[in-house]
Amino acid sequence: MKKICFTTRQKNYVFGRHIFYAGLIICLLVAGCASKEIAAPEMSNEPAVTLLLTPAETITSGEPVAFNVIGFDVNGKRTSAIGTIEWTLTGLTGTLEDNQFTPDKSAGAHAGTVTAQSGELKATARIRVIPPLPWTEDFENVELEKAPSHWIAATNKYFVREKDGNKILVKTPVQRGLDKSNVYIGPPTMKNYQIQVDLMGTRNKRRLPDMGLIANRYTLDMQGRQQRLQIRSWASDLRMAKTIDFAWETDVWYTMKMKVDIVDDKAVIRGKVWRKGEDEPDEWTITAEDPLPNREGSPGIYAYSVTEIYYDNLKVW
């Protein structure tokens, strides 16, 4: 049998023809499907055995939120045979009329659930009520051993406790898993804000924590073991990180402030740290630039809690 050998040019030609015809077939199939109207699924008349409440997760700054209850029968088909719906609120302050929840704007930031029930069938959706800036949080109105309900990734990690006659937020070492924690306190589309907090780290023998703030997906981090101050976008890849020596003491309260500006298509990230109660310094303690800027992101707090970390007097404006 004669062996046939192809040159590289011939191989590329054959491969290119295969790609061309494959693309042509896909285009014809898509065009054929697009020319046909897709019929709506037929609605069942069988009784609903499960309910779905949409939207399942909502952020509102105070505007009403309308919900839709969808029922499915035993075969998984959508059905109109749902029955009378009863509505209840848990953890939310506002009014609920029919299928629409209107937050009480005087209640401030909070979160909770809306439940729709028909007989024994239930469906639940979550709402985060986050008013426009400015925000202040001194934790005095938060239940002990809880965290603010509208925060993301704080539950069972951060706890409001009493210290020196005041309520503060405590990040404790974990029993299982990682001590590193990012908590987000607003929508991910936020920008053009400043964030500030009072914070204090503790010592356990040679163990020292890291602690800081988050803005536009950048982290301002007071590092305990290294006695440094760092700005970074991602701990696993320090492509734009800026680090300076910064000596700080445990069991001493500090005030930390952070802001991000987009200037000439780059991010300028600034951080400032000073002892609580002293005058705020005029100059920023550390400044970093990112040529590939994060243009938005939720404000938040950062912790690496090999020992306890305390937070108080959080502000965003």
C-alpha cells in the first residue's frame, strides 16, 4: 500500500476546509431555528406540589419589590393550580401587600426573607435593603453573637459582643477551615466611595492577625507577623501590590481609611492608618496604582484571624 504524505501547507488547507464547512452547518442550523417561533410550554391543570418564588435574591435601596409565585406539578410541569397564597415577612421592616414588599426607609440597612405559602407548600426569597450612602455602623443595634443581616459572608464568622461597655464586632479564629475572610457590605456595582473603620488586633504567643478594609475589590491589609501595610488586588497574584514597612501594636485601637480613584484609565488606591483618638494625618500612608483597574466593587472588611480581631465605628461615604 502506498503511503500518502501531506505537507504542512496541505494539512492546513484540509483543516481549514473542515472548519469552514462545520461553521457553515452551524450557521444554517441557527438560522433555521431562528426562523421558527418557539411555542410557550403548555400549562398544566394538575395541582402544584412545589412552589418557586422569584426573584429569589434581591437588593433594593428602598424601592418596592414585586414577587411572582410559580407552581409545578408532580411531573415537573408548570401549573396554574396553586391555590390561595399567604405572605409573611421574617427580619424585614416594611409593608407587604399581595405580592409586593415595600421597605420602611427609616429602618436603615437590613435583610430578611419573604415567604409565600399555599397549604403546606412554601417558597422563600431573600431581600437585602441597602439605602444610599452615607452609612455608619457602631453595632449597638445588632443582636449579640450575630452580624449585620445584610452583610455577605459574615454569618457564623463575625460576632457582635460587648467590650469596655460598648458593642463591637469580633472576628474569631475558626475551628475548621480558613481564618482568612472577606466580608462585603454593599452591592458589587458600587464606586466613588471612601470606607473607614476602627480596628484592633490581639496576640496569642507568636500568633498575630492580619486585618483591613476592602474597596473596589482591592484590599488594604495591616499584616501582623510581617509588620507591613499592603495594598493588593488578589492575594494569590501580587501583580500590582504595594507593600511598605509599618509597625503596629496589638491591643491598641487604630483607625483605617481607604479610597479608590480612577484617574487616566488607571486605579489609584490610597490607604491611611493612625492611632484612634489622634488627629488624622494629612498625607496618605500608602498609595498604589493599577494600570488594569477594578472600576467597581463592594466595600468590605478583611481578616486573617489566627487571633481575635475587633472592629468598630464603620463608615462608608
